[in-house]
Amino acid sequence: MPQIVYLNGEFLPIEEAQVPVLDRGFIFGDGVYEVIPVYSRHPFRLQEHLRRLQQSLDGIRIANPYPLDTWARLVIDLIARNAPEDQSVYLHVTRGVAPRDHAFPKQATPTVFMMSNPLLTPPREQIEQGIALVSAKDNRWDRCDIKAIALLPNVLLRQQAVDAGAIESVLFRDGILTEGAASNIFAVAQGVILAPPKDHHMLPGITYDLILELAAADGIPVETGKFAEARIRAADELWMTSSTKEVLAIVSLDGQPVGDGRPGPLFHRMYRLYQDYKNRVMRQPS
């Protein structure tokens, strides 16, 4: 079954999808995106992802090309046109095609692209043994709450982790935890989950929200605030979360063990809660 994508009103094989070179997404990185995991053909928190897409579009002043119900219908249609039961749907909206000029074009039609790939969740080894991360200075722009396609700083920060044989970079801005290069970061201290605030220095993760909801429902205390690097390095547990990585235990930071160097008890509890949620909400027949 060929991979089918959506481009500007048409479903077609990915090999046939073409975007003009003067598209402002290509020239300036002038656009936003979303990534939506799909379990058993059920998109994960679709309305929340679409609301975040709207917030990102508002943040860079692109009029949403579709109402939310149209987006939802297109996502469901794209899922149905591709083979895997579990997918990762990527949505991409740019300001459109126009002569190269930094100022917004007076007339341009947004470019809308969507594709679906097989959803690759973490391997069992990472879940059971945990993962290694490195730290880095958060040198990105000041509007990290916008899910912009201009991701060069994130790319460089992620590559810094790869070069060190790690999975991800934990970012600190002025000595305060923000997030990962492509993830949210949580800490655990004395049985309390420490969560950075949802401000303009971090992307408001959909999985981040679910982690806090699951914690509240299961009676796990949460403290939200700005946490100094020293407190994070001294934490009993560290976690990484994202739509595709779900929740993973960080057992090493900059070559030093986190806690006792193994996934901690609260991670195991949260991992079970997360999988129970998936099975209860996402894996049920329509």
C-alpha cells in the first residue's frame, strides 16, 4: 500500500507531492506543525492537538485555512488511507508561496501538508533500562510555545546529544530547567513530580498535560514551578515525555547517574498509568 499524503486539498502518493521553491516554509521556515500519534487508528487527543495548532497559527499570524471539524475529518481520512494501525500524523502549515521578502505578503494562500508514518514507540530496552541524556544551554528563540517549523536550534541541540551517544538534550535557560530539544522534562523529588511551567520558554506538550492529569487522578503530588539546575541534577528521578516517546526514565545525565541509575518507582507507576490510559481510551473499538 503506497504512502498517501495530503497537499493543498488533494490526497496523493508522497512521490507526487511537490511544493514550489518560493514557499515561505522553504525560504524562511515561516510555518507551524503538529505531530499526532495514532493508536489502533484512533488519533491521540486530536482536539487538543488541533487547538494547539490554532494557537501556533495565531502566534505567527497565519489565518487557519480550515475550521477544526474539517481538520479532524482530514486527519481521519489520512489515517484510513494508510496501512499501519499505529501511525504518526504530521501536519504542516506555511504562509504560502510569494516572492522572497521578509514582510508578510499581502496575498498568499497557506500551504497545507499532512503525512502519516508508522508510529515507532520506544523499544522495550529503553523502557526497562532507561535512557541517557546530556545537558545544554537553551539558546533557542523566546517563543518556544509556538510549534514553529524553524527548528534549526532544536536540530543542533538534538545532534549534540547524538554526538555524545545520548538520546536527548535537557535544556537550561539562565540556570532554570525549560524542556528537552524535542520533549518535555519532569523531575521527581521525595515522591513529588516537579513540572516546569507552561510559559513561552517551553512547548505546551499534549503528553505533558496527560502526565499531570494521570498524576492528579492517581493521587501523585505535583509541584509546578521554575526549578534550578542544581535541584534537577539532585532529583531522585528524571523523565522525558513526548507524543511519540510517551514517557521514559532518564537514568544518566552528562554521564552521571540519576538517583540509583535505574528507572525509579514513580516512573514505573506513571508508565503503567499511561499504558492503561492508552488501552482504555485509544485501543477500544470505535
